[in-house]
Amino acid sequence: MIDIWLGLFAGTAFGFVIQRVGATNPHKMALAHLMKERFIPQFMLLVVIFSAIGLVIMQASGIGTTRVLPTSLVATGLGGIIFGIGWGISGYCPGTCWAAVGEGRMDAIFTLLGGLAGTAVFAHFHETLIPLFYSPTNLGQLTLTDWVGHSGVALGLLIILFGIGILLIGRFWRPYGD
């Protein structure tokens, strides 16, 4: 039961933070995609850095575990295209959609329902889609740690690269109206 309460607390806290950053505002999200709003992409990269640090600490202490799924180029590519189209049309990604519903944005409710419907359709056809799109380009489990040989090196590399990304976004993307 404590896991449920911790998950609920963490989700609520994250929802609060993404609301404060403005990621629940579809107009700001559209500006971010047009490279006219820098704070949301910087926030996203920062969240990945902190999540990676937390995950490494949890794994090192024996608290957290991960399950790395095999990488499939076609399945991931198609999923990314569908995800991007949905995000572009609605102005919400799945995480920001839930937070926007909690904020009371009516358009987010329709995005949430569409996402749930898409999930149901995928689950229904999952066994048919695996041999068509997933298996032919299955590359196995790929991780940054496998490429560099050590989780600490992988974490350091991720922090450096994403940190550079945060700095470059701040340098070259100008806030809307500047």
C-alpha cells in the first residue's frame, strides 16, 4: 500500500511542477515545438538528468530495478510518429495531459480519452503487430551503459550531453516576444 501512496505523491508533485513550468498549456507547448519557448525543453532535459541520477542511486542501493525492453527501429519509429502527431494536434503529451485534466482544461479530457482509446486498440492488436513491425528490426536490449561499459560513465555522459543541450537551448532559443 505504501507504494501506491508514494506513487500518488510523486505523480501529484510532478504534475504540480509541470503545471508551474507551463507544460500543461498547449499554446506554450506549440511554441516550444516551434523553438520559440525554451523553458519547457530545458525542463524536460533537466527532468531526464535528475531521473537518471535517482535511478542510478536507487539501483545502487538495491531499491530500484529496471526492465530494458528490446529496441525495434520500425516499432519505435512508428510509435514516435504516432506520438508526435498526437502531441502536435493536441498540444499535450501523456504526462502533461493528465496534469492538464487535473487543472481543469476541457480539451485535455478529449486528448486523454483519445490516448486511452489508442492504448486499447494497440492492446487489442498487439499480438498481430509484433511479427509485422517489431520482430523484423528487433536489435535486442540496447542501453547507454552497455555502450560505454559502466553505469557511472553512462550517467556522466548523459549529464554532460543533456547539460550542453540545456545551455544551447538557452543560448539559441529566444522566448516568445523577444
